[in-house]
Amino acid sequence: MSIQLSQQLFFNPSIVENPDQSDVAEGEKRVIISFRAVGEGHISSIVFRRAVLDIQNNIIMSSPGTLIEEADIIRNTVYKKDIFEDTALLSQLSNEVVDKLVNQLPDSFDYKTLKKVISELELEERNEVTYHAFEKILWLADSYHYVHFSLDTDISNRVIFPISEFEQKGVEDARFVRFTNNDGTVSYYATYTAWDGLTIQPKLLVTQNFYDFKIMPLYGSGAKNKNLALFPRKINGNYAMVSRIDGVNNYIMFSDKVNVWENAQRLQEPKYPWEFTQIGNCGSPLETDKGWLLITHGVGAMRQYCLGASLFSLEDPTVELGRLRDPLLMPNDEEREGYVPNVLYSCGSIIHNGELIIPYGLSDYGSGFASVSLEPLLDRILNEK
């Protein structure tokens, strides 16, 4: 079904290489840019645009469509009872309610079975507190789903809307990364924040083609708060993720499962005045010959968001090789006014033709692009260790 596209604000972008690089001229690259789109009620969705980086790194945006296509939502996930029970408990539900439910569930079950068992228990309980707890468990299960778009849609017509109750207030700040698997195949992951008005739930989506998306929650003591960003490949046999689990400092985690994260260790803490309030990432680390380049955001005493840059060892990314003493990018007078003033924010950058290209959001109302020569930037970071 086609829907008329209403006026929206596009900000907090990320940028990745398009899976289709056929027939591009030498020195050019097709890219996909994702945005956090906010419309009526300030509810966020994820939208996409196509662009080409030419040989001079000019960004040539393709014209978007004026209609959006409603995706097919598929719920066919099979759940493991022990994992599901742990996740329900992490959602701060009553142990008693969870126990009543899991005692009636088989070791493996689907959403339809879960809903049937909950309906039967609701008839027995007839208790408003229990009813709301069961409802939340259904919301949790509904966090697993597939989103499929018709193959005849342009990417600018594909919008990932909030679907589950955990997302009813929005899906925010998707950090897309082009992930290279051990066998050389490529998947595109994105971490994003689901928001129901009370609870933050970090979630993960994966796609190979930007038509079919698998969506799931992230688990573990390290999968909380905002700001999770996946490294673009495994390191020493494990997935790696940066995060900001305490809302103040940067952390790093390693896992053999892409959706389970434990044992976060502190990676960075605020060091300079422009980042004294908090430091976080602005998307997945970028691999360079001198180390993992991490674009960060820092918040100073006057709640101004600026972008910085740090470099970490390729072999052991827990080792910081250097950090810029001053911001790489800060809002100018024209960029300071908006729905959330004084904010520059990015969810992912790209390296092309010797330059770092940073798409960034402007105070939650629009987006811009900045570029900087890569080698002088890396040298500056290392010299300021």
C-alpha cells in the first residue's frame, strides 16, 4: 500500500557503501545514507536515500520519491524458553509472573503459541497487574520480526516504522555498518534505540539487500542505554562493539554472538572541557592502516555537542593510540538552532578517496556533510597522544 509522505525532519545520519557498485566510474562510489526521520508527535522512523560520491568526493543525491510503501511484517521466530525467560526478567517484570508463564511453555515456541498460553493464563488470573505484565511479554516477543519491502520499490520509498510496543515512541539513531564476514560475504548491521516512552531497548537489524530486514533485541548486561556501534569485522574471532552503558563513558565489548553482550570494559572517559559531561561514539569504528578510527561526540558544560576523533590499536582496540585535544567539528551559528539546540551528531562516517566523510545532524532538524583529509587527521591524533 502506498502512503503520501508528510513533512518530516531528517537528521542523525549514517552512511555505508551501497551493495550495488555496478557500472560506477573509476573513483566513484554508490552509498546509502540512513536518517532518523521525525514527523507528527516527534515519533522517529528510519529512512534511506541513495547517493554517489564522485572522484572529488562531491555527494550527488538521487531524487527521492513522494510516496512510501508499507512493508510486510513477518513474525515467524522460534524462541528458546531459557533465553526468553532471562530477557523477560531483564525487562523488570515480576518473577512470579514470568514463572507462571514459562511453566506453561514448551522448550521452543513461536509467537502464536506464546499468545495462546498468555490468553489462557489471563482467563485464570483476571488480575490487572498480571495482565499488564503479560502484555509486556508479548511486546518483548514482538521485538523479533522480519520486514520485507517489495522489490519494485526505490530505497527512498522504504521506511522502517515503529512496529512493536517497545518502539511506540520511535526507533532512533540507526548506526549502519558494512560488516565483512570471515568467508568474505557482506552483511549490513544497524544498532538502534527502541523507545516506548519509559524504557530504552537497544535493538539490532541485519540485511544483505536493504529489502529484507531481520530485527531482534540485544541482550546482556552490556546491551543497555544508547550508543551501541558494531565494528565492521570480527577481531580475534569475536564480534566487537562500542557502547555507552553508563551514559557518560565509552565502553568496548567482545562476544561470540552478535546479539548477546556482556563484560563491558571502559574504553574512554571524558578528558577535555568540551566533553566533560559525557563522551560517546558517532557510529562504527573505521579501519585504517594506522588503527581503528572512532568518531566521537562530546558534551560540554553548556550542553553543546561537538564531534571528536580517536584512534585505537587494530590488534587490540582496547588500547587508545591517541585522541584529538580539540573538537573535529562543532556547531556554527547557523547550526545551533533547532528542536534540540547546540547539537552536532552523527551515526556513521565513510572513507573514500583519501578523505573522511562525515554526515551529521543539525540540532535535530536537518543534516549536513563535512570532509577532512584522512592522513593528516590520523597523524594529528597520534601526535596528540
